[in-house]
Amino acid sequence: MKKIFAVIALLSFVTLANAEVKTEEIEYSHNGTMLMGYIAYDDSKSGKRPGILVVHEWWGHNDHARNRTKMLAEAGYTALALDMYGSGKLANHPKKAGEFMNDAFSNWPDSQARYNKAMEVLKEHKTVDAKRIGSIGFCFGGAVSIKMARDGADLKGVVAFHSALPIEPKITKNSMKSAVLIINGSEDGFLKPESVASFSQDMFKANIDFTYMNLKGVKHSFTNPQADEFSKKFNIAALEYNKKADEQAWEAMLKFFKRVFE
């Protein structure tokens, strides 16, 4: 029996030692605008696997999005952190971040096309099963992922963290293909209770595979380790990183994707 356990332990060690997450910065374009992408996958894993798009917060395509892309690769997926603003530009102040975000939503057809271009890039990757695509997003990125799903994007599942809850475009029982998991904090100062109610009712009426996780005592941006820094620097009390909530939410996301990709 001891020999069997020893062999199992050795095989587990070899598997971990051979695991190699490859990352690559890529450039793609839409309508003359250069877009920066960051793709990650486990090169030691054979065969095609689901692909997941990672949509950044309102700050832009930053390290937070890239780190989540690597974490998804470690979990067995191929993930692509996309660029919704163009040229990989980043906001250095909430005012600028708000301008970037508002421009993206005001020009939604263009933003939608940028998202779809990134999806096309992901689907064409050598490791990806193009029939199993998901999307995750944080804050602004969560709302983008939800809007894409509502508009009938070819997604198996969408997970939105500390996200707004858009109720446009309108959905019907047959227009939305994606399952949805929303994970927000109960003390998110940017989220109104009535928004949760109307969004949930909308999902229910359209018979969507929908789950809402309400994390007690958790504030906005709970997945971003830089949230406390931003809170202090810009005097935004609503922001707070929460390691426990972050880990709980990530585990829920992994279980969700395991189910929807079966």
C-alpha cells in the first residue's frame, strides 16, 4: 500500500513539474484600431480545451486581467485577456477610466465588434475547442460580458465579478445562449438593490440558467489586490480587496465552467 501511495505521489509531482503555462502578447485589430491581447495556456496539456475571454475593469487591459488569464490556464483552459479600449491603453485616474468606459458603452456596436474579434482570435488558437467558449469580466468587463451574452453571443457561460447588471439588449427565451453567474458583494456601493431585483426578474422571465451570489459584507472590486491602493489614492471608500471573497468567487466560477462545458 505504501508503494502505491509513493507511485501516486511521484506521478502527481511529475504532472506538476511538466505543467507549463505559456503566455504571449498578441496584436489584433478592428477597423484600423490596434488591440493588445494576452493569451495563456498549459503547453503540457494535450488536446483542445474550452477557451475563456477575460474582460478587464474600467482601468483597461492591466495586470489584474492578465493574472486571471494565467490562473485560468493553470486550471486547464486557454484564456485571452482582450482589449476593449484599443492600443492597450490604461487609465491613471477614475475620471479617465470613466471616460474610457462611457465611450465604450456609447459606441457599443464598435465595442461589440472588438469583443467578437477577440473571440475569433481565441477560437482560432491551436489549443481551443471553438464550440466551448466562455467569458469572465470584472466591473466594466462583467457588464460587457453580460451584454454580449444578452445579445446572443456564442458563449456557453458568462461570469461577472463586482459587476453592473445591464438589462439591455432585451432578451427572450431563445435569444440568449449562455448560462450566467453573477458574483457581487452585498456592500457594493456602486450597485443598487433594485438593479439586482430587475436583472434577476429579467433572467427568470427569459428562462435563463442564472445564478446570483451575494457575498455578505463584501465591497466593490473585491478580486483586485490593488483595490485598497486605489481606494486610498483616489479616496474611494467603496473599493476594497477581500482575499476570502476572491477565493470563494474563483472556486464558484471554476465549478460553474466545469458544469457548463460538460
